[in-house]
Amino acid sequence: MFSVLDTRPVAPGVTRLEIAAPRVARFWKPGQFVIVRVDGEGERIPLTVVDADPAAGHITLIVQAVGYTTRRLSQVPTGGEIADVVGPLGRPSEIEAFGHVAVVGGGVGTAVAFPTARALQGAGNRVTVIVGARTAAHVILADEIRDAGCDLIVATEDGSAGVKGLVTGPLEELIEADIVDRVIAAGPIPMMRAVAETTRSGAIPTMVSLNPIMVDGTGMCGGCRVRVGGEMKFACVDGPDFDAHLVDFDGLARRNRTYLEFERAALEADMPMAAR
Amino acid sequence: MKELSTRERMQIPRQAMPVRDPAERRRDFEEVALGLTPELAEREAMRCILCKRPPCIEGCPVRVRIDQFIPLVASGDLAGAARMLAEDNALPAVCGRVCPQETQCEELCVLGRKGLPVAIGALERYVADWAREHGAGRQAPTAPTGHRIAVVGAGPAGLTCASDLARLGHEVTIFEALHEPGGVLAYGIPRFRLPRDIVGAEIRALTDLGVEIVTDAVIGMAESIDDLLAGGYDAVFVGVGAGLPRFLDVPGEDLVGVYSANEFLTRVNLMKAHQAGAATPVIDLDGARVAVFGGGNTAVDAARTAVRLGAAEVAMLYRRTRAEMPARAEEVEHALEEGVLLTEQVAPVELTGTDGRLEGVRLLRMEQGEPDESGRRRPVEIPGSEFDLPIDLAVVAIGNAPNPILRRTTADLEHTKWGTLVADPDTGETRKPGVWAGGDIVTGGATVILAMGAGRRAAQAIHRHLTAKNDLEAG
Ligand SMILES: Cc1cc2nc3c(=O)[nH]c(=O)nc-3n(C[C@H](O)[C@H](O)[C@H](O)COP(=O)(O)OP(=O)(O)OC[C@H]3O[C@@H](n4cnc5c(N)ncnc54)[C@H](O)[C@@H]3O)c2cc1C
Ligand SMILES: Cc1cc2nc3c(=O)[nH]c(=O)nc-3n(C[C@H](O)[C@H](O)[C@H](O)COP(=O)(O)OP(=O)(O)OC[C@H]3O[C@@H](n4cnc5c(N)ncnc54)[C@H](O)[C@@H]3O)c2cc1C
Ligand code: SF4
Ligand code: SF4
Ligand code: FES
């Protein structure tokens, strides 16, 4: 069992959890994730580690309640317990001195991209983080991004904070006005695809953090397979970061919809698989 | 009980294990084979002619004292038989169910030369089940040696290595990546062949011996092997199995509805997708048409699982002929009884679908060509023989490659070009000091009992190494 030390909402439907997971905290590097099982009957879901304190043995997760399991996890109170936290999993993000890096986070993808942005800033890069969100209330980690020394650009769909529109607007402007040596994006699949298209013509090296459905997270099941440059890759052991210009986003989007009907039914009945 | 002559013993026919009716068992996940009754077991045990130099033992990788435990069954001393079995085999109820006995111990049984061998596996299962139900055959820990050993992977290889080392008085910690120990026994082999409470009980016997099992620990991602050696472990045994599933390498493999056997079986076995309300589903198989690619135990297990999940039609599609299938003959037989169809000599060329969902497979007929390295005749395509089969689910069961995690994270572990670990077949010693290895990670996909044999030999080698070290330090 893993103790939840703190649970707090950070945006509508988005919750930050601090969990005692000493093994993960000790070995985690930015870009890596954990697999969490809320209780003994639960499914295994992947979540990025946003921050870790190796000395205290704590990790931070930020989870958006999109379905049954993420909702259950969001509801575990401070002082509660979760059955399993295994990790760190996946390859760490490449952290090098690239020059000027634009990091794009869409929605809860900001939580996925943030640790990499901070590490890149720490490695001597200039980092501009573009955060996309529905409204001002959905913007997460703004203070942390600024505190890490990164430049912050916010884009909201309704214009309630920052510029109005999608993240690709400010990204295009940035590329036009400034030298961008590398782009990193995490968020909904359509957003990552749009970022990839934005940087393709200028051939700016672009990495995306993919979010396929996973079971074990250790290379055993092949459920997380994605096509990258026509080759089959397992996101849990070969990724989750891949070259955005080579990723088959359509295939990923289709595979992530595999269990949609089950999930809808489960959510409606507040039971994992009430459809059966 | 009167003493039987060899002649009389040899006249007793082999006793068949009762199995459930196919029509009934094909819709549930309860165990198929029911085990011997006391009468059947005693009668079967009396068939053993108690060879002076029993060849059967040579066929058992963990060297179960077959010639000694079987007479104890014949004489009704089940407690004695259980004690002996527990000393020789850390997972007797598992082996009694899933060992390919016909190519191990039973293949060498002298009775097999003229008739049918003694049903050693069935008797082993009988004793182990009796022991579990009667709380017999428990092992007691011995005086601690002060040595600490880390075992990586809680599959049959790791569990056996841990059990042997613990019984020699060493302090053993097993690190397991998943949330449950057992390896393939937990996520691969279906419960209708290997009920999970039986695996659980045999693993409990291990923790009763003092073995600590740490789940949710992926060595190489968290601690490295070097961290373990530096952190107070005197030796490390690596039994991480063969994980990474192979795919067909044909177009359409990313369609929704195409699973690796590992994923399909893990969702059902480990994550309980067969239960109403389970959180980790497989796509709805009610009335579905299912194709399973492959001819091994894994393919058969996937096919039989699909039947039980309500599929209307399940076909195993195999490149060669039934005689060449690596799966155990008994399991193939059981599968066919349950309505699984076997289509021989076909190979997929493309998986097809619309809107990203699988709808069919295009197959090519094969014929037998020249023998290949394995001595089996190579399947050769018959040009122009393409035909289409409508399917809703495809399960790819064509084997696994070794898991890459340790290979990538431990620089000085030597690997073959196939990615398996290099280890001495007699001792499990690797080229890295302090590290032993065994099971599927060394041999590639093999069997439970071969993995256990490797775990046992490594335990002995580790013990010798640590004892020699003690002597050196003392002397
Ligand atoms: C490497 C990795 C890191 C991730 N990091 C985070 C994170 O830090 N915070 C966070 O909130 N989420 C993260 N995700 C996504 C998260 O795993 C999914 O949201 C979660 O599995 C959904 O589970 P559920 O039961 O709540 O929803 P479900 O009921 O299973 O699904 C609800 C919806 O989400 C889609 N979906 C299902 N599984 C996934 C998945 N694995 N990824 C994306 N969409 C999915 C479904 O198609 C459906 O539309 C990450 C995913 C990966 C692979
Ligand atoms: C579906 C199926 C059916 C089978 N049926 C039979 C049968 O009937 N009879 C038979 O004899 N054999 C059968 N086999 C083969 C047999 O199960 C294997 O040969 C055997 O389990 C190998 O044992 P192992 O200990 O080497 O590895 P595994 O059983 O694979 O166990 C390895 C363990 O190590 C863990 N692990 C992996 N990497 C790490 C890491 N980095 N850190 C920590 N832990 C890690 C894994 O999670 C796993 O639990 C079957 C196999 C399958 C897949
Ligand atoms: S463990 Fe397997 S090989 Fe050994 S005696 Fe038992 S059934 Fe035979
Ligand atoms: S070879 Fe057959 S008959 Fe001889 S001891 Fe072994 S089981 Fe008994
Ligand atoms: S999640 Fe199973 S192989 Fe990646």
C-alpha cells in the first residue's frame, strides 16, 4: 500500500496528489512515469511523475478525471491509500543543451511536459513554455513554470487568460520571431499532431510524449504499441517520448478509443464494467 | 496391502484423470482436469515397478525422487510423500498440472517402452493437492547464514531459486515488476488449467519460509543490479523471463481488435477481464469470430480463453501441421473438444478493417518444404492461394523476445544476439561477478519445469559460492 500524503484540486477536474513512493522518488528522472492501481480490483493506469523528492521519498502526480479510474484516484483523500505505484517507467526525456526550447503543454499535458521543461532550464537552455487550456481556471502549474525560470505563454480557448486560441498560434509566432532549436509537446493527440505540423516545414526537432493505453508498462503486453517512422515501438520501454514528425497519430487515436463503450458504461454506472 | 510382483504391476492399466465435460466447461473458468481420486491414485501408484536406477528422475529438471514418493502414495503415506515432494519441488501442485511430463519424466519411464508410462505428473498433483488441503509438507526455515540474496523476477525460476536458498538458511528478497508474483503462472497460464488459489498457496509456502517478496519493483528502472550488489546483497539471481511479444509483421497489426497473446491473457488472467464488473476489459467477444495465430501452449490457451469469453467461433491458424505444433498434445485435444477449430498450413498476409477496427484476415495456404535447422519441414507459400476470413478479434501468439530492460540498464551483462542472457547451463553463472541467471531469459521461451531446474541449479551454485567465500574468510 502507498500512502497519499496530500490531495488537492488544481483545476476543474484536475487533482494533484502527493504520494509516499520511496523507490520511485529515488530513481525517477524527468519524462518517466508510474503505473498506478487504485485498489486490489483496479486497472493499471500510467501517469507522469511531475516531481519527486528523493530524500523524503515522495512523488507528485497530477491527474485529470477523464474516466472511471482517474476519477477514483482523484477521490482518494489526504491520508488515504492506493494499492500500487510502480516505477519509474519509460525512458527519461533527453536533457541536453539544445539552446532555445519551446515546451508546449495542452491541458493536463502541461503536467507531463513540466518536469522536462524544468530540467531543460536547469541544463542551461532557454525554455519557453506554452500552456494551452480551455479557460483561465484550467491553467495549471503557471507559478511552478515561472519559478523554474522558464518564460510562460498562456493560450486559452475563450481568451479568459493569455492569448485567445490554441497553442499553435503562439508557437508559430515564437518560431517566426525567435530561433527555436527544439520543441517538446504533451497533451491531447490533436494538439500534438498540430504541433508536429507546425514545426515540420522548418524541420525543428520536435518530441511528443505519447499516451497510449498501457497494461504492464514493462514491455510485456505490447498493448502500448505505436508506429513511429513505420516501425512498431512499445511506448513504455521505447518511449514515451518520440520524434513527432514520425509518429502515426491516427493509429494512436484509434487504438486509444478501443474501450470507449465500456468506459462510458462504467462511468455512468459508477462501476468499472457495468456493461457486462 | 499385499506386495505386488512386477508382472502384476505391469498389468494394471494407466488410470486416466477425470476431466469435466467439454460442453459444460467451455463456458466457465473452473479447472478442466479434476485430479485423481484416492482410489485412482493408489492404483496408478501401484503401477510403478520401483526401478533400481530410475530413469524417470533423469527426466525431471528438479530431480523429484519419483521412485520414492510414488510407493508412499501406494502405501497411503501421503504425509510422507508430501514431505519428500516439498523438499524436491517448490511448486509441486503447479508442476503436476502444467509440466509437459510426456517429454520430461514420463518420457523416460521404463513402462513407456512397451506400454504407457506411470502418470507421474498426475500423482504429483494428487500429493500436492492433498498436502495443501491438509496443511502438510510445510518446510521449516533453517539457521540463518547471514547471507542476503536478491532474486529478480517472481516466475518459476526465481521462486524455485528463492525457495532453495531460503531452505539453506539464506535471507532472500524477490523483486517483482508486477503487482502480483508468479510470472507466467499469474498472467499467462489460464486459471482453468492452473487455478490461482493453488499458485497463491505455493507462493505462500515460500513466504512462510521467510522469503520476502517485493512487488511493484522493476529492477533496472528502479534499482539496478549494481545497486543491489552494492546495497548489501551477496548475490543476485536474474529470472526475468521472456517478455516482449513478437508480432506478425503484416499490414493491419495496429487495428483495434488485434492483441498479443500476452496482452489478451494478461487482461483476463491477471486483471480478471472475465469477471463481470472487471476494470480491465477485452473487447466484447459475445458471438465474435476469433483467430489465434500460432501453435504453442500460448496459442491454445488464448483460443480456449476466447471460447470461454463467449466467442461464437475460434480458429487456431497455424503455419505447419498439427503434428508439428509445439503445444502439449493433451491441451490441443482439450481445445478441440471445446470447439476450437484448427486450420493447418496457413499464414496471414494482411489484417484488414475499416475505421481502424479489425474485420478480417487475408491468408495464404502453405505446403511443406525442405527441413530447416530445427529439422521440421519449412512451410512454403503456395502462390495464388490467398483467401479471406472475416474475424472480429485476432490474437498473435507467435512467441516472445527477451525483455530489454535489464539489457539496456546493466552494461556488463553479456547477451546473445537474440537478446537472451549468457549464463552457464550447469550453474547459471553469468559473466558478471555475483550474478546468476536462469529460466526463459536465458533459454528463450521454454517451460515451467526447465525454468525451475535452472533456478535450482543456480541456487546450489550460489550456495557453493557463498560457502566457499565463508571458508576463505574463516581460513
Ligand atoms: C506515459 C503516460 C503518461 C500519462 N500521464 C498522465 C498524467 O500525468 N496525468 C493524466 O491525467 N493522465 C496521464 N496519462 C493518461 C492516463 O493514463 C489516462 O487518462 C488514464 O489511463 C485513463 O483512465 P480512466 O480509467 O480514468 O479512463 P478511461 O475510462 O479508461 O478512458 C477515458 C478516456 O480516456 C481515453 N484513454 C484511455 N486510456 C488512455 C491513456 N492511457 N491515455 C490517454 N487516454 C486514454 C479513453 O479513450 C477515453 O476517451 C498518461 C498516459 C501515458 C501513457
Ligand atoms: C500462455 C502461456 C502458457 C504456457 N503454458 C505452459 C505449460 O503448460 N507448461 C509449461 O511448462 N510451460 C508453459 N509456458 C511456459 C512457461 O510459463 C515459461 O517457460 C516459464 O514461466 C518461465 O519462467 P521464468 O521464471 O523464466 O519467467 P516468467 O514466468 O516469465 O517470470 C518472470 C517474472 O519476472 C518479472 N520481471 C521481468 N522483468 C523484471 C524486472 N526488470 N524486475 C523485476 N521483475 C521482472 C516478470 O514480471 C515475471 O513475473 C507457458 C507460457 C505462456 C506464456
Ligand atoms: S516436476 Fe515435472 S518433470 Fe519433474 S517429476 Fe514432476 S511432473 Fe515430472
Ligand atoms: S521409471 Fe517408471 S516405473 Fe521406474 S521408477 Fe520411474 S516411474 Fe517407476
Ligand atoms: S504497456 Fe505493455 S508493453 Fe507497454
